[in-house]
Amino acid sequence: MQKVEYFFLMALLFVVPISWEWATKITAILMVIIPIKIIVEKGGNLQLNKYPQKKFYLLFMVTYLLYVVSMVYTSNVAEGLQNLEKKLSFIIFPLFFLLSNLSYLTPKRTKALFYSFLCGTLFFVVGNLLWATYDYLFLQAPFSRFLGREVTKIHYIHHTYIAMYCCFAIVYSFVQLFGSDVVSKSNKVFLSVVVVLSALFVVLVESRAGILCMAVLFVFLFAWLFFVKKKRALTMYCGTALVVIMTAFFIVFPSGLNRIVKTGQNLVDTEQKEDIRITLLKAGVDVAQENLLIGVGVGDRCDKLIEHYEKNNLQCGDLNSHNQFVDTTISIGILGLLSLIGYFVLPIVLAIRNRQWNIEMLLFLFIIAFNAVFEAVFESQTGILFFNIIFCLLFYASFVSKKELQSYTHDV
């Protein structure tokens, strides 16, 4: 049963950056495995007293429960049920990590799971680049075939989420590459390729938030390499190489950088038309403030926003606020906002208390929090599945696995 479970975990991590539909199907299989394992193991592995850190997974269930309760006062029941179904991962993965005996997840096996994610990301990136190259060389496709939505012909994914996948791939690969003195040559080549191609793809998909997020991540990573790992010469060499590579990327593909520059100019120039995201954010904040206590309900979020757009003659169509913190507040009020903030704050509190600084965990939280300011990342399966499986796995590896493995070894 552990081998079967591990196989599907490996498959899930591989397909998450490729297709949320496939990831959903594998998640359903894992849900079937849980009760079977509980029967086989004669009771499961809840043991919150033994592993108090596992209580954090309950926070996800509290958040989901708030959404369920909001169905009582939501008007659009059909939309509400659809949203609850979409957010089921906030229950499924915490339950999985709460109830399943994962003592077999040694650090080596956990690393293999993350490497599966890297392979999936690389498969998606390389596959799309090869297809674009073929179209450009043999089918006379324009150079724009490499840019924006056009470069994701294999399976379209919104550029914000692609950038998030690539940014986490960069973080994990960078830490694996420079965090240990014992890394095989083949592993160095693989990790270096992941970093370079992931960075290139963030530029190609032209995600403004993704490019900015990646830039900040590299600052954090090189600061970690310089001050924590104390590899100062290596930091200088790699930093110089990165600057050269990124400069070359933006010279060949300037559109991504141009979008950021243009956005900055529009924000400064008051005579220019206001950026649509600013308009959406202002409208979302207004609706959130009007319904701060309990929100409007999980089904009425979009309806209330559209009503506000029409009332104030805003040309925003049926778009959401493009800010997860605002969207959550609109749906389930201040308690929902606090629970959402808890996802990012409580792991840091645990890290300080236990003196267990997992840079992959911290930078993953930064990736999600940063992009949540510009996109409602938990209103799409591409964001929900990615966040839940990566977060739960990182949290387990950071705070639970060592104690669970020691306990299992002691019991044996």
C-alpha cells in the first residue's frame, strides 16, 4: 500500500505543472487509498498529541468550513457548490497528511517527489519550446510564437501559474545545487538546466508578476548563498553569470520587460488610462469593506463584484479582483482573511520556535503570497492543487517527517 501510495504521489507531483485535470484524477485515487490504508494499518496515524505540528493541517479545514458555512447566506447556490467542489483540495490534502502513515517518506524519498515536480516542469517547458521552434523553423510561424499565450500550445495554462511553477522549480533546484557539497555531475547539469530554462520560460510567458517575483527570489537565493552558506566566490561567479543570461534573455525577448516598464509608467502618469488590475483591486476592496464581517458567501463573490462594476460604470466584465486576499474577504469575511494569512504566518512562527529554517518552504510561501497580490490564485484549480500538495509536502518535510520517522524506527 505504501508503494502504491508513493507511486501516485510521484505521478501527482509530475503532472501538477502539466495538467490540473490529470492532477485531479490522481488526487481522487489518493482519496480512495486513504480509507484502505487506515483499514490495513488498523486505525490510521492521526496521533495529534504525538505530532502536535500536524494540528496545523486543521487550519485548512477551518478555512474550508467557513466556505461551507457561507452557503447558508449565499444566494447563488449553484456557483457556491461549484466553488466548494473546486476548493476540495483544502480538505483532501490536509486529511491525507493527517491520516496517512507517511513514515516511509524519508528525506531521500521526499526529495524524489520534488524531483518529479522538476521533471514535470521541465517536460512542460521543453515540450512547448520544441513545438514553438518547429513551427518557427518549418511552418514559417512568426517570432511571436515564442511569446505569451502562444508558447503554451501543448496545454494552455495562465501565465501567472506557469510562472509560479517555474519560480518554485528555480528555488528548489538552486537550493539543491548549492545547498550541499555532495552533488553528482549529472545532477548539477540537470538542476542547472531546470534553473536556466525555467527562468527563460518566465520571461517568455510575459507574466509581469512572475518576472518581478523571480527577480526578488534570485536576490534572496544569492543572499542565502553569500551570508548563510558563506560561498562568497561562488555567489559572485554565479551572480555574474545570471546577470549575463538574464540580460541576453531580455535582449532577445524584450516584451516581458517592456510590459513591466509600461505598467510602471502608467502608474506614474496620471493622464494615462488606469491599469485594469488597479481598477479591479479598488472595486474589490470596496466590496470587501462593505461585507467585512462575514462576506457575501462563496457563491455571490462574482455577482457582487459585477453589480459593483455596473453601479459605478466600470468596464471590468465579469473579472474577479485579481487579489486573493481581497477575494477571500469578499467571500467569507475577516475570519477567512485571517485564516488565509495564517497559511503564511504560522509556518514562519513554527520555524522560529523550532529553529528549523527550510528556505524552500519560506520562498514557496513568498511565491504564493506575492502572486496572490496580483492574482486570485485560490480561485483556479491550477493554483489550488499546486499550493496544497507542495505546501503540505514541504510542511511535512520541515516539521513532521523527522519525528514521525524516529517514532516509526523506535516502534519497530
